[in-house]
Amino acid sequence: QVQLQESGPGLVKPSQTLSLTCTVSGGSITSDYYYWSWIRQPPGKGLEWMGAITSSGSFYDNPSLKRRASISRDTSKNQFTLQLRSVTPEDTAVYYCARGDELYYTGSDLNRTHDYWGQGTQVTVSS
């Protein structure tokens, strides 16, 4: 059973960089071919795919974030980390890490394409 757990600060000031880490257990982030994704849900809105890092280390991001997001990994700790630069209050959301079996495309059902999810962590951007 694969398990994912998000960790990071719950409050970030505007213009700062948000950093969240996902720790994976029950499976290796380097095995098979999966997309290890970060997904968020702002209050009152739907899920938004932010980006993913593959099992081989390739990175894909959502162009709507205008290159503010990056994802890296620490294979020795079986973790992957999201960094989101220059945050604004509009980045306030519940942030999830999840495992996907295909690359996101506009209109795809994230609940169908991602089989394991973390519980989510609330991040608020406020001064």
C-alpha cells in the first residue's frame, strides 16, 4: 500500500517561496513509470494540477503557473518537493501530493488518473 504525506508551513507571506515536501512509503518514487504530482484546491474551486516529476526524474509543470513552480526529489529519502515562488493570496489552497499513471492534460480527471493521494495540507498566503 503506497502512502503519501505532505509536510511544510501552513502560513507563507506574500512574495515568498512556498516549499512543501511529500514523503512516500510503500513504494519507490524511482520504480516503474509514474508521475508524482502536486495538485491544489483553492477555497471554493476545483482541483488544479501544478506539475509532476516522473520516476526517471523528468519535470513537467502547468503553464498557467508561469514557471513559478518547480519540483525536485531526494531519492535517498523517497521524497519529492514543490517550490512555488512569488506567492500571492491567490495561492491559498489545500495542497495535495499524489501518484499518477499518465501525464495531465487539460480536462483530464485527476481523480481517475491519480490512484494514491496524501491527506492534503492547508497553506495560507497572508501577511
